[in-house]
Amino acid sequence: MSLLLHEQLMAAMAAPNILERLVVTPLLDETQVGPGSIDLRLGTEFIETERRSEAIIDPYGDVPAISDSDNQAFVPLGRHLVLHPGQFILGATLEFIRLPDSLGAQVLSRSSWGRLGLLVATAVAVQPGFAGCLTLELVNAGSLPIRLRPGLRVAQLQVWSSEGRTESSYATGDEKYRAPLGPQSNRLAWETDELDRIRSIGSKFLRADGP
Amino acid sequence: MDASLGFLGRLVEERAQRILTRLEAKRGRGSTFAAAFSTVCEDLIAQGQAAQSGASPTGKDFEVAVREMLRTLQQLDILYSVVAHFEADVGRRDLPVGLLYLVDELVKDLLPQSADPLIHLDDRHMYSTLPILETLPGLLKPDTVTGIHPVAFNLPGLDPNNAMLAPILAHEVGHTSWRQGIASELDQETDQAAVKGALDIAVSKGVDASELTKMYASWGQELMCDVLAATLTGPSFLFASGVFLPGPGHAVLGTHPYPQDRVALTLRILERFDWIECIERQAPKTLQWFVDLAGRPELSGHPAETALRDSMSLIEPALLKVAENLCTKRLTASAFVERETELADFHRLQIPPAVLSGEASSPWLIICSTWMNEIVRFGDDPVALPRIAVDDRANRFSLKAVELAAIASCWGEDEPASA
């Protein structure tokens, strides 16, 4: 695996065969392509977490921690959204990304925003074959409200090449977050097989009078 | 001043003030609506105060002044009902940005005098447009509102984010274009003597002249809207119309031209702009269904029917000319064919075709390509049209592409996207 540098990123985005192409659309400004990463802009769709009366979050429960219907907000370019200290919302990149099967990537916060207390992405890995707008987990870890303006560069994409290509591309699987066009809420509840297995194994260890 | 006039003045002032309070701090898209209605309220508050202070509001005698205050109170009810209906729509944030940009494009492409669009989710599940200030004829002075006027874009409440049916919205925007000057342009282009001749034949056979004139105006307006939508959006209008069309059968003489005749006209427009070969390549069976449907209404032979159909044929060249003059940004078949392969790749890989070969796509190219590619995916069959129209993925995909294309286009022009 090696990191794609500026020239390689430009070449990957210009690949004539669309299946081999690194797609970042719209790339509004070529200066977004840096020495070893591509700056990504904040998109216009957000999901704000609704404060509920449930005492706990059970991501595998019937009501996931965040659902797509939770206070969906749309903020056009030129307007803004305020993220208060400690607040957590889901956003997405403005750009739609598609990685060919031979490339992987990581999405990272831009350091300038990090210094203001804004955490942009906690789930950094982008799988080969992924297509969609990247969901950003936005948290204000600072002590003052932060004004978020769609269109500003908030994240960066580092792209890594491999010598081969995967046969089990994200694009071919029945993946949870396939080709999203905006922020996606968690899909942990889809992993019920895994949970059932853990419960089954757990029951072998638990005594009838156990906790 | 009589106490009863002072009392009425106080009522007017208080009620106008209550409405004014509801309009405060309304910013963003559609705020010209709040501004215009606030101005009306301020005028009414001043009138109410004048009635209380002893000065006659209009200088007329007491009886006239009381009657005027009572009328103002009634108008306040109308004012309130309009404000209550639309106030939540100003600067709303619950609609995809792509939908806002799509409406902006319709305003730019079809309205000669522009508009400040106020998007309203209609509880009757209908598309329509409404120049809101026309609801206040007695309250607006000529200089109350300068600049662009608010126009309500009513979208189906249960399915507002529908991009595939945007051509139907284009037809509805045509009705506002009609009020903004297209009607008089059509009049100028029409051979009035020939039309009168056609209508006179029906009148000579006992058809009520006044009713016939009204129907002629209504049919002409509907066809103008069809021609505008078909000229601007191309085959998408044909496909979207197919969702609402009845099958072959008896035509009913009413306010609208026969659906079969409307399809025939749409096909003639598509042929005029070289679209037919392109549709035939992608959707031959669907096209054939429209061809079979077109021009085959089961006619009643009523003299009014003959006169109206004849007069519509007579005004057709004028309809086409007016539409071509207005729709300078119409989607062309050559622009579509040039990008056809690239568009198919983008659709296959589910990449929004916002920017193609470095150029921002028009919303009509995006929607047309989605219709064409979804017909391939769902099957070339007219029964697929309603399924495509309500397909969530197709609509979200198109709206996202429209959003990204609009941003890329504005960025290229070095102008901020509208908020």
C-alpha cells in the first residue's frame, strides 16, 4: 500500500475507464488536491440527534440511536448551522466519491478545524469500491458554538493504492451504506446475525442464576 | 369622532398588529411574501390608528368610513388566512437543497418577471403555482411591492421531493408565466381573425359565445403550458405526462384540451426538436404507446368541440414561437446524445451526473437521463412510468445531481449559490 501523491491523485481522477477512475464530484477547485490528500467540503444535509426519553442507547434495539428521520436539516450554500459545545450531528461531504477496486482511502479532519474543537470524522476507513457521499460525524469538543457553513473544506481524503485489486469490492457486496447521497444513520441493527450469535455463545457461559 | 368608528379602528389596529407579529423575523427564501404582507399590515395599523384619533381615515362621511372599516376587518380575515397558510414556508429547512435549486431553475427558465419562490406542501396532493399577492387585490397599492413578487410553488404534500415529475411542475409554472406576459405575447402572435372564424361557426350552430370564449382561453392557456414544459424539458415531459394520462377513450369537453390531443402536440414538439429518434432508441415500446394514444380521442362531434380543436390547431405556430423565445435554455437532443454514453455509465455506477467532462449538467439533462436510464432498468413498458415517477432512489439521485450541478455551475461563474 502506498499513499497517492498530488500527481497520482490527478492521474487517478483522469483515468479514461470510469471503472478505474477515482471519482470526486464535483471537484469545485483543483487546489483541493494537495500534496498527499484531497480536501473535502461540508455538504448540505444533516441529521440532528433527537433527545429522547429513553434512558439508554441500544444500537441493536428497535429504535436506533439515530434514525434517518431524526430532525433532518437541509442547509443551502450561503446559510449556516450552529453546532453547540458537546453537540453531535451527522453531516456528509458535498462531494460524491467513488473508489475503484484497487484503491482504499481514509477521511480525516482538517487540522484547522480540529484546533477550533471540531471533530469531523471518527470512522475513517473508506473501502475499495465504495461509492457515495461520506458521512461525517461532527462533534463540537470545544467550549464555544461553531458556525458550520456548507461548502467549506472540513475534511481531507487520503487515498492509498494497493498492488492488486479486491475481489470482494464494497460495490459488489450487500453493504450497509451503499451509494449514500447524504448522511446515513447507524445500521448496526442490520447486524442481527452477529448479535444472535453473541447471545447464543453468551448463554453457554451464563448460569441460570447468573447476572 | 363617533365611538363605534374608534372601536372598529382599534380592532383593525390590534388584528393587523397580531398578523404583523407573526411575520417578524422571517428571512430567507420566500421572505418577500413576509415583507409585502408586513407592509400591508403597517398600512392597516395606520388606518386603524387614524380612525381612533378622530381623523377620518379617508375624509369621507361617517357612514362611509364605518362601512370601510368593516370591510377592512373582513379583508383582515383573508389576510390572516393567507399568512397562516404560507408563513411556515418562508426560509424552510426541511426540503432537499436540490429541490430548491430545481425550483430556482424553473423560475429562471420560465418566468419573464422572475419570482421569489415560496415552496408549500399542498394538502390536496397537487402541483400548482400561485402569485400570492393576487390574493390581496383590495389591500395592495400599486407601490406596495417593488421588485420581484412571491410566488407559491405548491407541491404534493405526500411526495414533495419528486424530481421525475418536475416537468409537470414546469407546466404549472407556465400558468404564472401566462400571467407575467406570455398571454399577451401569444395574442400578438395569433391570427385572431382565423380563430374568430373557427369559433363563429360553433356560435352559428347555437353554442353560447361567452362560454366558448372562456373555454378557448382556458384551452389555449393549458396548451401554452404544455408547450413550454415540453420545449424546456424534452422527453421528460412526455414520460411525466404518461403518469397521469387516462387510456384511450371518450373525451370529455371541459376546461382542458383532450389528453390525446395534448400527447399528440407533445410528440410534434419532440419531433420538431429531433428527440423522436433518441426516444425510439431507448424506449421504443413506451414511445409506441404514446403514439397509439395520441390524436385518437373518441370525438362527440359537438360544434364546440370542433371549434376548439380547430382553433387550437390555428394557434399552434404561435404557441411554438412564444415557447421558443422564452425557453432559451431548453434541453436539446444533440446535448443529450453527445453525453448519452457517459450518462449511462454514471447511472450504472450510481454516480450523480452533476459534472460531465468538466461541465455542469443542466437539471433537465439530469432528469431526462434519469427517465431514460430508469426505463431501461425498469423495462420499456408504459406501466413502468408511474413506478419510475415514485421511485425513491431515482428521485433522490436526481435531486442530489441537480444540487451538485447547481453548485458547480455557480462556482464556475464565481457567483454564490442562492440561499
